[in-house]
Amino acid sequence: MSIAITLTVNGDKVSREVDPRLLLSQLLRDELGLTGTHVGCDTSQCGACTVHLDGASVKSCAVLAVQADGSDVLTIEGIAGPDGALHPMQAAFREHHGLQCGFCTPGMVMGAIELARTAPDLEEATIREGLEGNLCRCTGYQNIVKAVRAGAQAMREG
Amino acid sequence: MLPGLADLAAHIGDPQVRNRGTIGGSIANADPAADYPAAVVALDATIRTDRRDIAGGEFFTGLFETALRPGEVVTSVFFPAASHARYAKFPNPASRYAMAGVFVAKQGDVVRVAVTGAGPSVFRWHAAEAALAARFSTDALDGLVLAADGLNGDMHADAEYRAHLVGVLVRRIVG
């Protein structure tokens, strides 16, 4: 049995017939070729697969593709400007070297963008708590926190 | 009415998990380390399904097992008010699941202490309830130790460690 779904991914309308058990992460990576969304643990812990579903950050390995029917999905590939200009959060991660191996970075950036929009303040403790759902195996949190603060400030000023 | 329940909800998993998770999904899944089951049992909630109402104390029947029948769907959960209702947990540093979580609720003269994360399913610590019903104070818990028999032991913590955590958490809540 397959189910017809239609959703918007990074501004483009996408229609597919999918297996009911297909994960959103699998739809993005295997069907649409959007491999910027990384799958680290497949158990909803590491956060590398974080994307935005109707504006809220979610772990795409814990969302069925059919649950995204009718929704607006934003992945790491969709946040830069049309001219390729980096999103302020991406620019901040580059400026502050907020990564080592880079595997967790797409999820960190997507989680951080929501954090920037919703956090009551940009204190270090607030940022660290807000990033609880994103694990970095390189233990590079120091610069990630710096990058998130700078990126969030740029977003709020922008 | 129940800030303790809101506080529990605010510390489930992480932001991405909270953006997707629901109370019905949590209790229907009955993960032994989930947070909501402790509130459902301690506050004596009523679980409404598409077929009937189920008392909170009768809902959880074992490891990932509930009173729900095949195809039965949770549609709402009702929580009675409490004069005291607070949850505390010791989260696993990676998964954020409770290695032990305790919800203490006082409704009139009745005190319930519900423990999640420490056993195969949420359970009540009756000895602590009796002590706190007599006197709602940490002094009332002096010398009280939860038996480790039947508690979970795994790579994260053995049963004795979890039993100790439960005692610490109850005292943090009441203190």
C-alpha cells in the first residue's frame, strides 16, 4: 500500500506516492536527494536530522513522511538566500568556527534558527538548554554556543 | 492550576521532541522512562478514549503495556487539581529520558508518589505516600529506602542506584 502526499519542500511543491512507514528523513534524503539533512542515530536523540515542519524544528527521523502531507518543510538546503548568500546563522557558524567534523552542523543550524526566534534571551545557559536536542560528537559546543549567539543576534537585528 | 504538570511538560526530551510529542502518544506508548505516566498516576487522572474512561491507576499494566485494547485511541486526559503537585527527574545525559522520575501529588488528605524510569512500568511508592500523608515533610521520610528488587538495571545505572535516586528525588520535591 502506498499513500499519495503533497508537501512543500524549500519552497517547491513535491508530490509522491510513499510507503506509510517511510520517514521524513528518508523522503528528503533518498527520494528528493536533499542529503544535507544528516541521519546520525535514527532514534530521535542526536538531532542531526533536524528540519523545520511548518516553522517548528523537528527530528525528521521521528516524523513519518505521511505526517508531513500538506506541510511546509524547510531543510538546510533551503535557508540561504536565492543569490547563495549564507543565512545569518550559517554565516555565524563559519565566522565562529562552530563545527569540527560538521556532521551535526545542519541540525545545529536548523535548531538554532528556531531557538533564535523563540528564546526569551540569548544567555549562554538559555542557548545550551535550547540545543539539548542536538549532540556534537566532536564536543565542539563552545564555539557552537558562540556561533548561535552571534547568529541569533544577527537574525534579531536583521 | 497544575504548574507541576506544565513544568514536567517543559522538560520532556528536547525542543524538537516537544514540538511533535503528545500526551496521548506518550501514555499510549507507555515507555518505562516516559515522564507523563508519573503525572497520570500521581494525580489520578482519567484517560478518555474513543470507547470509555480509564482511571489513571489502572491504565499502565506493564512494560510498554496499557489497558488499551487493539485499535482503541486516547482522545483526552483529565487531571484533577491538587494542592501540591511537582515532578523531578534525573535525566539520562544523552537521551534525556528519566533514569528515575518522581511525581508527588497531594489531593486533600491523599498523597500519591508515582515513580517512572526506575521500574518496568510506572509504580507507586506506598511507604513514602503513607509517611507523607501523616506529615508532608522531608522529616517524615527519614530512614525510608525504596527496595531495589525488580527495578531496572542497565548500562546507565543498576537497580540500587535507581532506588537511591528515587529517594533523593522525593526529598527534593517535598523539601
